Amino acid sequence: MKKGLYVTATPIGNLRDISERAKEALKAAEYIACEDTRVTRKLFSLLGIGQDKTFIAYEDHSEEERAQKIIDLINREETAVVLVSDAGSPLISDPGYKLVRKCREQKVPVYVLPGCCAVISALQLSGLPTNRFMFAGFIPNREKARADLFAELAGVNTTLVFYETAPRLTKTLAAAAEFFRGRELAVAREMTKMFEECVNGGAKELIAHFTQNPPKGEIVLMVAPPAAENKENIDLNGVLKELMKTMPLKSAVNEAVKTYGLNKNEVYRRAVEIKNEG
């Protein structure tokens, strides 16, 4: 196995989804960098791969420090290190980009062994537009941070993709109902597993569904792009003037963004112009 870092995808649920290249790399490498050594050791056991290797914990809080140590190890021993996440493709809302960046800066070879990724699998299953999409990672837990994120992205003309946890899903859908009004949403869960499902509908429909059927497992939440015709027919100046009669400028901007899925910076600029004109 050639010297370098091997960014290697692992299954997200179904063990049979691992690639032959990934299995070969996991078997051949002496060093495995992973989020949780216990999770990765269990994967090795399920795949029937020997564990006579060195497992290096590589987590968010230690990423900067461990990255250089891994690079030094690769160079000192002229060896290969395989980087895996707990499930799926490393670096996608998981640690790793700092390590890859440092490797490239220091001329350490980097190889990618592609495979499962929940973002891509969920999009393929959802039926939402995939010609353009934006992955925005995990949704913040705190209400204000979640609202700020949704307000920032509501006007982006693309399919939005988020990760969420099952216990927080209905709260998140309630927030989505405010910021993504009239837009189709899709919730995919348990990807590649026995109880895989993808439910599409409006936010209120999905809240009703998941209130009656509490979800389990990892969640991918997707939001369809805003309808182009809705944006084109909006009299934004008129909307803002009406809103600003009863609320402060910032509140009027937020309300217009939530209602019509517009770009927040553009709406704010227009609101300031209207205020200055008045």
C-alpha cells in the first residue's frame, strides 16, 4: 500500500455497500484514523477484518493537534493511514478537512476511496430537484441559531439539505413551516437499512406524520427550491411598505424572507431604500 492518507467511505447501514477498494485498504493499512475507535472496531469485526492494527482517535476537538501527528507518522514510517468516519463518507459533517488540507500543503499524497453518503442517497430517494443543491450540515439545537440559519438560506434558489436528529425533528419542522412556507419538504431516515423511508409533503403534513409515528435513526431533511413564479410576481416594495407600517424594519425584512423565500440581503437593501425615501 503506497504511502499517504486514504479517505475511505464506509457503509451507512447496509454492510454490503462497502466497496472492494475500501475493504482492501482497511485490511492492508497498519493505521486507521477514526472518530470513535469502538465504532470502527465493531465495523471491522462485522466485516471479518482483523484488528491487529493501530486505531487513532481523530475527533473534532482534537483535529488540529492530531492532524500534524498523523502527517508526521506517514512521513516518518513511509506508511499509509486510512481515515474513516463512524459511517459514510469522511469530511461530510465529520472531521477530516483540516487533515486533508495539511496533507496537501505538506505534499503528503491523499487518495479518495468513494462510497456511501447519506446526503446523496437521500437526495436520490426524495424526488426533489438535484441539478443544484446545498448541503448545510447539522441544524443548530438552539432556537435562535436555527432561525438565523433558516433565514439566511430561505432565499437561496436551490434544494437545501440538512442533517437532524430524530428527537428534534418536529421542532425543526415547526421552524421550517415559518421560513419555508409553501415549499415541499422531504424527510429521509434509516438510509439503506430495513426500515428506510422518505416522506414528502408540507411542513405541517410532516409534523402530523412524525407526531403519530415518532422517528428513529439519523435524519436527512430536504427543502425544495422556492417556486420561481412566486418570486417573479412579488411586489416587494409594496410588501415591505405594508409590513413596515406595523413593525420595525428588521422584523419586516424577516417576515418577507420567511413568507416568500427571498434573499435576505436583497430584501434588507430594498427595505433601507424605502425607509430612506420616506
